[in-house]
Amino acid sequence: MGLFDGAGGTSESGSTAEIAKWLDLPVLLIVDVIGMARSVAALVKGYLEFDSGLRVAGVVLNKVGSKRHAALLKEALSPLGLSWTGTLFRNQDLRLPSRHLGLITAEEGGLETEQADLFRSWLEKGCDLNSLLKTIRQNRKDICPADQTGTIKRPGISHSRPVRIAVAKDEAFCFYYQANLDILEKFGAEIVFFSPLRDHSLPPGIQGLYLGGGYPELHAEALSRNRDLREEILTKAQGNLPIYAECGGFLYLCRGLAQKEEPRPAHPWVGLFPFVVNMQKRC
């Protein structure tokens, strides 16, 4: 989806543009320029003027055909006064593995070292990264100032007895923003990782449970076999243990994964919510 694509045709709700404005962060446009020359200026000008609340730090010209093509594109863009322009040339040797939702996780080793080196050299060839970082720094405001590194103090937070939160972390549950875990720790939480695939019980003494996103459907049978953990999570939930579950983590709390349109789950999961998960084909 593009910069302005979100929940509706006339609203910015749910779009990248909305988030950029919330966080007051600059935008780096990546433009597919196959078959383009001067037309790229009209396209980029439209993005620059569509929403005056956005700050565009620069443009990356993607899938450029040749050095001559790159020169034409930059000449066309020159009247717009862009702070920074990068160039990425077409390269048939570059491949990223994908599947449902388009993601292969780092934990699965989706990108080999040789391929990563190829991507790095390709990027550095057409983009002055030091200049880009300088431009971004000039166009952004710090959300959390670097000098505020001490413990965050808020009323009601105990710093003498940290809250112990269990976080699911393995091949099935691996989608986390490190910043979220960092801020939990800053607010006094002790993060304890565990594996719903391999651990047969929750970490002891926890006051909360965090089930992140991932691909539980790819590990449905293994998650189902771990009955002891499933039953403990259900018991803890019924006993009012605070649980935050998102995406794949929420699916795991449902009755289980069904095959095709079967009403009963082929692989039972926690069963906290009375739903059966059914994976659909990509739209």
C-alpha cells in the first residue's frame, strides 16, 4: 500500500501518512520509475502537495534502467528542490523470499549472508546513506530526547518490586518492536521470555502475559501438542491474569486452527475465545 492508503478512500485513517504526522517524522518516498522520465516530476509533485502536513525528506528512484535514465529522472526532479535523491538500479539477481502476508522472518534465516551483501552493495551504489541520515536528522524532532535515559517515574509504579511479564518468543511468535519491550522495562517491568513451542509451563511469578504476532498457523500441530502450557494459559486467563495478545498471539488464544471450512479445530489451542481460525487465500 502507498503513503496515503488506509481504511477509506477519503480518509487518512490507518495510513502511513497519518502515522508520520502523529510522530512528526519525515517521509522518504520510494518511487517505481520503470518507463518514466519527466512524468516522475508530476508524480512526486503530487505527493509533495497532496498533504501540507507532511514533510518529505527525499526520494528514492527505484528500478532505474541505466545511468542515462537516472540522469533524466534527476533532471526532471531538479525544479522541485528536493533535499535528497537516491537511485536504485534494476537488478535481476536480487530476490526476497515471501509468503502469506509477504514476510519471511529473520529468525528463519530468509536472507543468506551472500544475498545480504549483494543488497548492501546495491543500496550503497546509488544512495549516499550518510547524506540521507544527515537529511533525516535535520528534518525530524526527537520523540524521546537522548538525554532522558534515566528510569521513567510515574505515580503508581513500583521501582522496588518490578512487574514480571512473560513474553512469548520463538519461531511461532516473533513479531515484536524492540521499542515496546524497552518502554515496558523503563516503566518497571521485568521481561521474561518463554517458548509456547517448547516450554511446558509459564515462567514462575508472572503478573502479565504478552503474546506477540508471528506465524502460529505454521506451527499449529506443535502448539497444540503442548497441552500443559495451553491449559495453564487458559487457567491463568480465567483467574484474571492480564494478557496482551496481538495478531498471531490473539489467534493462539482462540479455540484452534481448522482445516478449510471445518467447524471444529484440527489443532486445538488455548480456547479462551470461542472462535476457530481458518486461513484464507491471499486476496
